[in-house]
Amino acid sequence: MTLPPPPPRDAFAALVLHRRPQRARVGLTLGFVRTFAVPEIAEVLSGTGRLTSAPKARAKATGAMMFALIGHGVDSPAGRGIVAELAAMHRLPGVDEELMRYVLACFTVCPVEFAAATPAEREAAAAFAADLSAALRLPPPPGPTLAGTAAWMREFEAARFAPSAAGRHLWHAVAPLFAARLPGPLARHAPAFAAALLDPPLRAAFALPRPALPLRAAARLAFHLTR
């Protein structure tokens, strides 16, 4: 008897949960950080007070939600509960459809890029993003591939990234959390190493100086040594 093919999300789930879980978590955190550079999103996150007062708990809860969605699927009982939570966030004042699409794009594209996904894993990530967008009644991701979504992200960022006090405050609250992904002796330098992973648009939004080339190289090596 021929077995049906596995759901397309399975390759994406295998990447972030088993093949390169630590890299995927760094990528997810970087995706979360990218949203701080959009002043409207930063204001919403800062306004709740939860991220700045308990950044570790809030970031952990966000990661747990996304990894549960990826692992169990959007249509699973657990997935439907998380989709309902995300839909409630969508109804918060100041969160419009385009902002929600951008957040979901960050949570899909950034883990895949940082984990150096294979073409099959990228295709699976695109299928997951399409499923989640449909469940949230959002327009489908731009383009049929993850590359199309990544290109849309860059265009969105060019138009919407801007410095804000809320964004800088959120960055400084979250940067120490990267310590958990660094080898022991480097953990106390987590904010500097994390800043070295940021690209120029993010550094500009957070008013951070450009790290020296040796630090940028060391940061990428340190975070990529994790599986």
C-alpha cells in the first residue's frame, strides 16, 4: 500500500525542532527583534508593558507559540488555539493587516534564513506561512515562494522602519536574552554579540553603532556553532 506523502510542513518542523533547533531559535528571536524597528509595532508591544517588564518570559511564550504551531500544524487542536490567540492580537488597536502580515513573515523567513535551510525546507516554510495566513484570514504571503515573502519584507522595511524610543527600549530589554544561545564564556557579552548580528537598517532604527568587523565575524561564528 502506498502511503500518502507527509504534510508539506513536516520538513519545516524537522528543521526548527530537530535538525537545527538552536539556530532556528536565534533566527526566531531576530525575527521578533525586526518588528521593533516598525514604530507602530514597537508602540503596541511597549504599551502592554509585558515585554519590557518580563522580557525572558514574553520572548519564551512567543517562541513556544510559534514552535507549537510549526510542530503540530495550524489545523491541529493546539494550532487552532494558538491561531485564536494570534487573531486576538490582530484585533488590538494599532495592529492592521499589513503589520500582522509583516510579523508573520518575520517569524517564518528569519528562522529559515539563519538556519541555512535547504530548498525543501524553504518550500515547507512557505507552505506553513500560507496555511497560517489563511487561518488568520489574511491575504496569502506575497509570491508563491519564501523568496517572494523575503523580498516583500525588505520593501516593507524600507518604507516602514524608523527610529523610535519604544523600539530602542524593546531592543535593550531583549538583547541580553541572546546569552542563552552563546557558549558560556561569551554569555556576558550577549548584547554586543547580538548587536553584531543586526543589519544596517536595524542598527539605524535602534541607534546602534556599527560593530567592528572582528566582532561581527565572531558573533556569526559563535551563533552558528549551535546546531
